[in-house]
Amino acid sequence: MKREMNVPSKTQKIIDDIKNYIDARGADYAEWYVGICADPYGNDFITRKMRSLYWMYVETGSPQIARDVTTHFVSSLGTDGNVGGSPTDNVSTIVYVYKKVAPLPSPGVRWSDIFSPNS
């Protein structure tokens, strides 16, 4: 007798992996950005992630899976991000995720001026 296994789809597995990553690092989904790109090193993702302690990207292998994953996070879980990208984009297969950080202070402004314990 053959036993059926309940194996999640590739899309669901990627969603679960990203969700677990976010949940392990403080799951206020509004503090996270989820987007898609063709090359994370040719995208401004690299600039943003360098300012965030928490970031990751996943190669989905499919533009449609990438769009489905980002749409799920933005529409269902409330992250910030690009909802699914362009339907004519046939090269963006990477989903990238990072925890948004406070903007860096202007030159001449000290962190202690912003985060004063007496504020």
C-alpha cells in the first residue's frame, strides 16, 4: 500500500522558511520589507541590507513563485514591500527580505541626541 505524504508546495515552503526567519527575529511584520529582484547584488537591496542586521534572500526558480510569495507577505501578513512585481517580468526570481531600520541621522547629529534616555 502506497502512503501519501503531505508535502508542501515550493511556494508554501518558501513562505514558511521566510516566515520562520522573521518570527525568530521579532515578528512585527510591518517592520519588514519583502520584494523581488533578478540579482540581489545588482539591486539596491544590497545597500539596504548592509544597514540591517536581519536580511535574507531566496532563489525561487520562478518569477511567478516570487510574485506569489511577495504578494502573500505584503497582502496577508502586512509587511512593507513590492506586491508581486510586474506580471511581464520574467527574470526576477529572487525574493529578498530585510528588517527595516531607522534612518541614519543627518551629518552632525549624534545618536545620543535622538535616543536620549530622558526623552
